[in-house]
Amino acid sequence: MSETTQKETLGFQTEVKQLLHLMIHSLYSNKEIFLRELVSNASDACDKLRFEAIADDSLYEGDNELMIHVGFDKEARTITISDNGIGMSRQEVIDNIGTIAKSGTKQFLEALTGDQAKDAHLIGQFGVGFYSSFIIAGKVSLTTRRAGSSEAVRWESEGEGEFTLETVDKDKHGTEIVLHLREGEDEYLDGWRLRNIIHKYSDHITFPIMMPKMAAGEEETAGGDEQVNKASALWTRSKNDVTDEEYNEFYKHVAHDFEDPLLHVHSRVEGKLEYSSLLYIPAHAPFDLWDRERNHGLKLYVKRVFIMDDSEHLMPSYLRFVRGVVDSNDLPLNVSREILQSNRVIDSMRSGSVKKVLDALQKLANSDADKYASFWSEFGKVMKEGPAEDAANREKIAKLLRFASTHQDTEEQSVSLDEYISRMQEGQDKIYYITADSFNAAKNSPHLEVFRKKGIEVLLLSDRVDEWLVSSLTEYDGKTLSSVTKGELDLGELEDEEQKKQQEESDKLFEGLIEKVKETLGDKVKDVRITHRLTNSPSCLVVDENDMSANLERMLKESGHAIAGSKPILEVNPEHPLVVKLNDESTQQRFDDWTNLLFEQALLAEGGQLDDPASFVARLNSMLLELSA
């Protein structure tokens, strides 16, 4: 290999410098993962070459036996990991090694706490890959040539502020990484130690991992290479032949995660369609779960040949946290993303995969409530997107949903719809809920007063996604989901005849007051009426049954949407002293002030904003002075 003079020194992206420093210190207690990460990258490079070579066989350059080599040199104190995969161009090296081209990187770094244990989890979740080299190496040299190109490049750095790039000659396509070990890391200059790490983390890699043969009982090489991993596609093996440890390590490879998964689902379908799948639910949500620009999904294989990563065609968006592989025997090797969009085989595999995930989650919910609660705390908000996205599985998804409610009055989302129904009162035919922009706003809403008085449970919905959820999930198990902030209160059989009679009398008694309040408020409201949903508060605002909720209207306006909005209906409590006094008030000035106060405090209780806060304060001060006089 002869070198030319085309060499330059470049600076690391700021985020890379931060990540390197944090990673070296946070992951140091688990140093051996450097080999897992580098072997995993080499495997990905081989996968990519095999896929690109389907369309252009010349990319193999006569070398289609893809494999990974791991070796070491005790005298030079180096470890070398090489592959004959796709390789990288000069620009790809700059893009992939010198920078972190991941959306959400800034937010990720801001999430780091300085606590090494917590940060290790986050950093592992971020996917450190190549950078793990610097955990044990004081200097790293990477030489690579992209298949189909004649130009090779060498990247070199000591993991500080900069790196060098130079054009070199390289006979074969692929990548070679040489780690120059730090002092005190000589334990890795041992053939048996490296073999044990490969067996532990990388036995499932589908390409042969080769190492120099070891003479029995000796540390010196005995000449020639030997394969040190099983190199069989884990998902094609019988479930009985795969250990939990193997399942977990394969997950870490496909998900680039450092932690064990929450659960896995391994299956093989035979008949008209033939495919294998190995699907995982992570234990923790990735930091960029809410980044809609990020790729997500599963790895798609055809007859054990990797086709594409992050195949969103195989899993709906609300299950974007699922990781794993799907391997089809029925798709062509040259399948494109365009073909996937309307392919019967893909549709069947997607439908089957979704069913397996939902069934596995239901089984978990039935068998281990604590473990399911852990899942829900990580992915519950994403699951709430499901009923709107996946009508075919709406009932299955609804069964998995969990909510906070007035039954416990805590923020913990642990109440299922089935549990709610089991506690419904005799004669109750609706599942009642309230949406608000915070848990406390929902819990303390005046709309709940009569429900609390009668002991009727109400679901407390305060996640932003909840508005979307209830717009699509309108019933469950034959029971209508009903908002307590919409329409006139109708508790049906939950109200006795005596109560109804008293309410009718109140309505007649306050007819004159209602007309006067309507006249005073004018176009601020759509209507004014007596209510019997309040027990402690003097007033509240509701919207018509078919109108947008006040909470949703607020959310859309905050997001920049031009919403015309609907006028609210003011309901007043005829038994509240303020309303009784208002009904007796003869002074017009006081009547106007008190009426506006009833409206404004109801608006504030809803989380709304006042058009004229100064006038509200003046009216309130005036009333307080009157009361104190």
C-alpha cells in the first residue's frame, strides 16, 4: 500500500467532541463493547454490499465471499478489525465519522445529566458505533475504499479535537480499522479474550468472523484463519435452539441499544406466504422517538439477504419503537421501496407483524402488570396514536390503553377501559372523560363536580395526543366515550325523578336572569343556561356536542393554525350564592361586573386567556372591596 500526498487535517463537529468525552468516561466500565460495535458495523457494511451487488454484480470485484477479520499484534499493541463490505468514499467518511448527522443530537446532549450510570444508558441508546473505539484506543486509524471506486482514504485521530484524512491505495474494497491501545488495555491483546467477546456479543452475525488459529494451550497463532462465530441467521433457527442471551445480543445488534429488550416475538409463517420474523419491544424509548423525520421500522431481508433498513412499510407509525427483522421467501431480491408501497406480500407481513406485537403486549398486560406499566410509561403516548392510524386493530389497541382517572386521582396512567367498565354504576351507559392541557387542570375542573358527588368515574386525559385519540376512539365494548365538557349534561338513569323535577323548577325560576346574562355578555358566548353539573363552582364553559373542544382549539392555535373557533356556552349554577345574589341584583353596574366575572373565571378555569386582563382585575378588586366593607 503506497501513500500519496493528498492529506488534510479537519476538526471534529462540536457534538462529536462532547460525545467522545462523555462516552469514554461513561462507558468505561463496559469497555469490551467496542468489539461488538465495530463487528456490528462491519456486518452492516457487508449487508449493504450484498444488496447493492444485486443490481451490479461487478461491485464484488471478484470477491463475493463476504467476511469479517479480527486480529491483534502484541508487539505493536494493536487490534485490527476489517471487512470486505461496501466501504466508504472520502465524503462518506467525513459525513459518517467526522460529524453526527443525526437529527435531535443537540437535544440528546442536553438530556445528559452528568450521572455516569444514567448517561451510559442514554449514550448506548444513541448508538455510538465507531466512536466506541476510543474507549480502549488512544489512536484509531481507519482505511476504506468504496466498492466500485478506485480511491481509498485513511482517517486517523487520537479522539481529541481533530482528525486527518489522506488518500491512499487499497487493493480491496471494504474497511480496516486499527486500534492503537491505551496503556493498561493489554488484556485485549489476547486471542482467547477476543474470541470470548465475539461469542458473547456477535455469535449471531450472519457473516463469518475470522481470527488466526490458536495453538492448543498457547497464545501464539498456529497459522491460518478459522471462523469463530456460528454465522447463521438467528431468526431462521428454531426458538428452542436460541437462548435468551442470544436473543438479547441480537437485539442490541439490530437496535444499536446497550440494554436488553423488554420482550421479543419470534415466529415463522408457512403456507401461501413464507416468512420469518423476530420482533423486539425495547425496554426504554429512544431519545428521538418523537422526531417525525427519523427513520424507523424493521430490517427487511429476502431469503436471508439484507434488502433495506428502517422499512416503515412493515410497521405502522404508532409501533415505530418496534425493532427486529422480517425475512421473506416470496419477494424478489431487487424489490424497491416503490414496489413495497402496494405489494400484497408486504401487506400480509405487515398485518401479521402488527398482530403479533399487539398480542404479545396483551399477553404481557395480562401476566405482568408491573412490566406492562413500565412499557406504558415509555411508549404509552405513542400507542395512543394507534386508534386513529389503525382502524382494523382499533379494539385491540383500545384494550391496551391506560389512563389516569378520578378513581385514583393520581397522575399514574394505570386504568384500562375494561377496568373502567367493570366499575360503571348501574344504569351508566357511557365512558366519561375530560381533556385538559395538564393533569391538575383535568383533575380540578369544575366539570367534574357532579360526577364526584355521584361517585361516577371520569378518565383524566392530559397528554397532547389524547385529543387525537378521542376523536377516533368514540366507543369501546358498546359504550360511547363522552366528554364531560361537551353538550348539555345528561346522566340518564343516573339521575332520579326527584332531581329532574327540582332542576326543571330551577330552570323556570332563573329564566329572567339567563336572558339578562345573555344580553350582558352579547357575542362573547353562543348561549347561557342553567346547569346542574356544578356543586361548588358558580359557572363553567362548555361547547356544543359537535364543536371542537376548548383544549383542542387552544392546542391548534398554539401550533400556529388559523382556527376560527366556536363560541362557548356559559352554564351557571343556580345554587351558588354568587348566582343567587346576581338574580337579586338591581344595580345594573354591579350586574354587568358580576356577570363578566362569572364568564371570566369560567374561562380561566378552562385554561383560556382573557382578552382584557386589566378589566378583570379591576372588577375583582371592586368586588373584594365591597365584600370587605
